[in-house]
Amino acid sequence: KHVIKNILWTAAKNFTVERGRQQIEELISTWDIHESWLHHSEFLEEEELKDSKRYHYRACWGLPTCRNPIPRATASVYFVIVVSKYKPDLAPVEVFYRLESSRLIRRPEQCQFREKWLQDVIENKIVCTERL
């Protein structure tokens, strides 16, 4: 049986933009991805909604090599951390993510991340670039 790895997300009252980025890094560290993949994560924006605040982040992935230290293409994973205005302050934040070029929204506790998703994005970009 495949175990879905997740982390304990911070309580809404303890959330900060930097804490959100750190927790995304913590989540990424649970993913079964080969060490040759490198990434960086960044905060993009805060979105104010009627019932919550949403914090948007991006992790940009690439496969640099000695021959090609600048990857031919990268793949981004977009994260949203939701801080509810109605749930108790001690309730954990909610987290969603999606891959670039996909509209499918995933939750870390329901779906284990797959390295193949990053490979597919990069391969599609390279094929598209070669056609141009």
C-alpha cells in the first residue's frame, strides 16, 4: 500500500508568509523526488476573499547537469495556503497545489506527489520548443 506523506500544518493564528514558505519546503522534502532535481520556492501574492485569505506560492523545478547547468525547461508547482476567517484560530491552514499546465487541484493529504509530473511538464515544453 502506498502511504501519502504530509506534514502538520501550522495553526491559522501562527501563520506568516515566511512560515508558509517554510512549510511548503517541509512538504516538498517528503516528496520522493531524485536529488538531481533542484528547485526554489517563492511567495507570489496575498489574496483577500470574503471568507479567507489566500497566500500564493510557486516552486520552480529544473534538472541542471554539468553539461547544461541552465535547464532547457522548468516546471512550476503552484501552492495556495488558505487561512479561514471563520474557523477557530487553532485550526490548521488548508493547502492546495497544482502543476503548471494543469487545472487539477490537489491536496497534500489526499495525493502523493509524483516526480513523473515534473518530467511530463518539462518534456512537453521541450517538444513544443523544438517544434518552433
